[in-house]
Amino acid sequence: MNQAPNISRIAVLAVAVPLLLAPPLRHLLEASMALHMLVEFPLLLAVGWAAAAQRPRAAGRDSRWDVEGLSSAVLVMLTSALWMLPVALDLALLDPWIALAKALNWLAAGAVLARALQRWPRELRLFVLFNLAWMMATAGLLYRESESRLCVNYLVDQQWWAGTGLLGVALLLGALAIRMAMDEPASAPAGRHNAAA
């Protein structure tokens, strides 16, 4: 019953990965700094996530290297921070090996996130969301306010649009983190009632 949907998902992934790595689409996305950062990176992350979702989980295997979700959280934050750096964007455009490393890095981050997110405690989710929002807001302001080109391959107006997009994503992540912080964990009221009893 479930085999047909799985086969169709695998077929989509088999097409999506080469398509994203192939020069025509990659060059189209990387011609714009905003598309490079705000479309290509999330697409690679999503493909990695989808690929990991096809693989059955082995009980306890992931948790051995990712106690309390800390290792996966560090990987996601380091990946995001690294590829917001102007020098990293330039190197990915100039060196095909670094471009490949960039793609593999985002695919791996998506795969790890798909398998680890359910294990993350609420506090870790809030920490990651707030940190990603802060990093993106900082990078977005830097790109918007700089009067000189920070990337060799992108003009000032392109980095302004990329910075604006990063600020928009930062606001969304910040709002999500605030909403999550205001929502009380579902288990808390029951715990209080039990303690009172």
C-alpha cells in the first residue's frame, strides 16, 4: 500500500538532487545573491530532509552521536553561519569543489535535522531558533547597510536585496520562537496537577 508513494518520493529525489547540482539551474540561482541564499540553500536543505525521511530509523543509533540533540543543533547552526559569510559565497562560486562541499553540507544538514528534530527538547528548539534569527538579522543588516561590495561576485544592489530577504526570514524565525516560548509545554499542566494532588 505504502510502496507506491515511497517509490514516487524516491523518484522525485533522484531527479531533484542532480537538477539542483547541475550547472543550468545552479547558475540561474547563483546569478542572484538573494536566490543563492534564500532559495538554493533552503532547497538543498529540503532535499536532504526528504532523503532522510525515506530511510527507516534504527532505534538508538542516532542518539549515540547526538545526545539531547546537541550535535545536530551545532551542525545546523554552523552550516547556516558559514554560508552567510561573503567569503564563503565567493569561494562557492569560484571553486567547483567548494560548490560541491556547500551542496553536500546543506544536504547533510537537512538529513540530520529531519532525523533529530523530534529529539530536540523545547529549550534547544528555542535556542536554535533565536540564534538563527539573530545571525540572519545581523548578516541582513550588514548586507543592507554596507556601501561597498562584500562579495566579489555580487553587486551592492544584489547584496541589499539579499540582506532584506535575510531580515525578513529573521523576523519570521523570531516570531516563531516567541510564539513557541509563549506556548506552555503540553505536559506542564498535568505535571502541576499531579504535584498538587
